[in-house]
Amino acid sequence: MRIYRLLSAVWSAKSRSLSVALVSQGSFSVVRCLSTSCPWNGRRKGSQYDSVDTEKYSSLVHSVVSSKVSYRTPASLEEEDGQLYGPVVKSKPAAKGTEAKTLKNIVPLLNNAKVLEQQTVEAELPPPMRIALRKAQGRPAAPSVTRILQHSMPLEQAFYLERWRKRMIGELGEEGFKEYTANLFRQGNQFHAALEAILMSTEVPEEAEAPAGGVCGYVQSVQHVLADISGVRAIESAVTHQTLQYVGLVDCVAQYRGKLCVIDWKTSEKPKPLLHNTFDNPLQVAAYIGAINNDDNYGFQVEDGLIVVAYKDGSPAHPHFMDSALCLEYWTKWLFRLEEYLEKQ
């Protein structure tokens, strides 16, 4: 009777568990722990909070509220990009009963037939190459990498880009938007000029140092990346894929942490901590790598790439390294885009 009353008291209480110690009397055994969550309490309704890992949740909350970092996380930046430019366009699996799209012209990223220059130590490297981009005489000009990517852009991506353009025009007006884009173009040119001066070990141009130039922050942003760059082989140099017949202008070819890379310098007004935040830039880098490997003007081959996103406020740039496997993946995507472009011509 005594045990029955105790159990009734425990079940009526709304505490999670209750530990009691009872001295055995007669035929009753010792009861060490009673809990409302035990299987005997079959009538108790389950709660959606029973499965919550409270320890993990409290740690997460503490880490968020106590961190002195920007509120802009990779997830929030991705959501912001989705609102401005639309979601990242990913390849969709082929529907059942249909054949997957295949490349009509499979061209390797590396050129096994290319005669390579004899390897030299870094101190003996010649000055960086800088080949001017010239128009072909007497024949149609080969399309540029930038033009091919623009004219083969997926419809969904083009829709969001146009929506962003109209939104900016609505805020700034036609003339304001033209001035905005012209200013971005001018700052990009000044930034590249400053980097060229640094990598060529010459004095940084005055317009890059002056606050009016607006590139001091960009240069400061990439300082930690420049510390890992050496053995510059080419700067602002034209490349031509002699088999696929397209051209491009490579920002830089140099060693990055011991790996020879095509380096693409980008500026951004917002953080881009992840590679896919750079949209078509990886395809651009892969296209340049393939062109260098198939251009007889360059006596070397490249397998890796690097995209460096610099920020105007001077915050540390995001370097996105692309190893040989990743470059090969984007090379295949580039070939598909090239075929789409040629089909539209």
C-alpha cells in the first residue's frame, strides 16, 4: 500500500525524474530510481522536445551570441545571392528514358604533344610574359572566353542577372547605373595595374595609392595571398586555344604555395567565402588553363587554378584554390558551354 501511494505521487508530479531510496520491508525489494519516462508510464504523451540535444543546442547558441564575427555567414550570403541573382544553376540528372548529353568534341585539358621548356630554378626565370591580345587579320576574330560564357549563360541565370540590372537601374537611374558600372570597371583596371606593379617588383602606381583611386583596400586585402605567390611566369597575357579557336587574357600565371596556377583576381563588394559564390569564374579559369596548354607561345603547362576575391574595405581576400581534379571537372563544363555557344552562331 505504501509503494502504491508513492508511485501515485510520482506519476502525478510533472518532474522528469525522481530518485528515492526505500528500505526493503517484507517481500518488497529496494527501489532506487523512479522516472516518469520509464516504459511503465504508457499513458504519458510524447513531446517534440524529447529528442532535442539540449547540450548541443546550448553550445550552438553560445557560440553564435559570443562570437565577435560578422553576422554574414556562408548560408546567409548564399541566401542573399539567391535573392539578387537567383539560385546556383546546377546540372540536372537526365530524365529516365532519355540519353544524357554528351560532348561532341572531347579535347583534353593537358596537351601531351606539347614540347616543354627545360625546368629552371626560380632565380633564373625570365621576365614574366605579357603577350598583347591582337585581332586576327583577314579572318573572323576568335571569340573570347568572356563572350562565350555570356552568350551561353543558362536562361535562369540570365533572368536573375537581368532582374538585378533592372533593380539597380530603378535605384540609381540609367545614368547612375552607367556611372556605377564604369566605376567598377575603372577600379578593376587600377587594381590589376597595382598588382602588376607589385608582381613585377616595380613601384605601385600613384593612382593605386591615392584614396580617390579606391583600390588601396583591395591591395591590402590580398597581402596575405601575395605572400604565398612566387615564380611569376605571365601577367595580363593573351592566350589562344589553337585547337578550339577561342582567346582570352590571363591575369597571372605563377606559383601558389608551390603549385603553378592560373590566377584570376576578382573584386567584390560582398564576401564570397565559397567557390560556387564566384559563379562562372571557375569555368573561366579552366578555359584559360586549357588555352595555355594548347598555345605554343607558352613553354609550360598548368594543371591548377586560383581565384582570389579581394574586398574594398581591406578585409582578407578569399583565395579559392582549384586542384587538378577540380580544374578537370570545370574544363568539362566549359566544353559544354563552348558547344552551346557554337550551336547558337
